[in-house]
Amino acid sequence: MAGEDVIGMGNPLYNLNQPPPPEPANFTKALWKSSRRQDVMDTRFSEFSRLHRVNILRLESELIRWKSPDDAEPDDDQYVDPKIPSTALRSLTVLLREYTQAVQDFDYFHNLREVNRDLADKERRDREGEFGEFLSTEIPTPNKTLPKHDGSQSDLMLNWIREHLWKTLAWSRKERKDRLNAFVTGEKPDQFSLPTRLLTSMIIALGAGIFFVVPTVLLTIPKTVSRAWDLSTISVAILIFGACAALFFGPEPNTKDVVASTAAYAAVLVVFYGNLINNEQQQSNSN
């Protein structure tokens, strides 16, 4: 069954005491060819969730055997018999380390990013063509991939532009080729195309310029109003910038990033206004 690891009598788990069969001559060549087919961050994995659970249960059963036979309470945590010599406890240390690592591995694979169904099916078909002649069992669907670390998945502006941009620009050529059916039916792309990123960068650059130019122009206008107007202009600009920064960092923003960017923007305006006041005072004193 695709996508689920099946344990049967032909599975290697039933022949662990026997040496593995020799690999076919072209198997290594097929491995190298398949490894060059994808980028590192686009590599897809099979979760093998059932095999992970079997491994965890096996380690748990071995840990249960360490429970002292004199213990009466089944929920008691006194697993190790005090009569066991300390040298034999080293195997317990190794067993506990393997058990912890097995649980961490299962959690890691379970929380990996899900692969789009179309891409996962395409990857399985590619692997069947590359390794089908070497394997006697059905190849599982590689349904997991590495997480993205660029933060683009939580960027509200990128997501908004991707959803409202023309379909031909929102879809990259590579993803359009891999998910042709989804492109034709009008589904949303999973990746951010180059036009989407360029348009987002232009909007961010234009917005950053506006946030600096507009307050400085209002502050340098010949003073026909009180200084309270200047302070109000700075305060409103900082509040608007802080709200936009929170939206820019996405629905799960890093609080430190939002505070740091807002504080930096406020510092720039305050320094600019302070220099402006000093220059005005020097001009008035010279006159």
C-alpha cells in the first residue's frame, strides 16, 4: 500500500540474522542518478511511521525487562534491581539513549513539512522507474520534505501577492511542470515564484522609503503650527510602522524582531528631529 510501510514475510525485518543479498551492479549507478535529480531542500522522504513505532515498542519491551522482579506495584518506577552490578548498567545507559533517540526521530519525521500530493505521487513514480527492478516490494510514497527556513511561509505580504497575482506569474516554471493538473484547475501554488518575490521586494522598498520620506517632509515644513504637531507626527508614524511591521512578520512573528525594528525606526525619527531642532536653534542664535 503506497504511503504506508508494510511488514510482511518478505520484509528484511524477518531476516536480520542473515547477511544482506549482494546489490545489483546497476543499483549504485541508479542511486547517484536519482540524487542529482533534485535540489537538497527539495529532497523528499518516506515517513515509515509504522517502522518507527515498531522500533520504539521493541526498545520499550527491552526496558521493561529491567524492571525488578521483586517490585509489587506495576506503576512503580524502580526498574533496576539493586543487585545488578554497575558494569551491567552500562547496557541500560545505551538502551535508554537508543530509546530516547528513537522517540526523537519519530517526532522529527512526523513534524516534517508535508509534500503536495501531486509532487509526492510524481516522486513515487520516478522512484519506481529508477529502482523498481531492484526492489521486490512496493515503493512507499515520499510524503515528507525538509522545512523551509526563509520564513516566507508565514509572510502575509508574500502570501497575499501570490494569491492575487496573475496565475502565469504566480506559478514558477518548475512547479507548473510538476503540478500541471493543479495549475490548470486554478489551485494556489505551493512555492513563491520569482515575479512574486520581486514584486514583494519592490513594495517593501517603496514602503520603507515612504515611511521615512513622509515624516521628514512634514517635520521640515516651515513651522506654522506648534511643536506638539511635530511630536504627534512622529508618534503617529511610529504607530503605523509598528502595525505594518507586525503584519510583515506574519501571523507568528518573533516579538523581538517587531520590537527591534519599531525601536530602530523610532530612533531614526527622534535623531532626525533632534538634529533639526539644533539646526534651527543655531540659525536663530546667529541671526
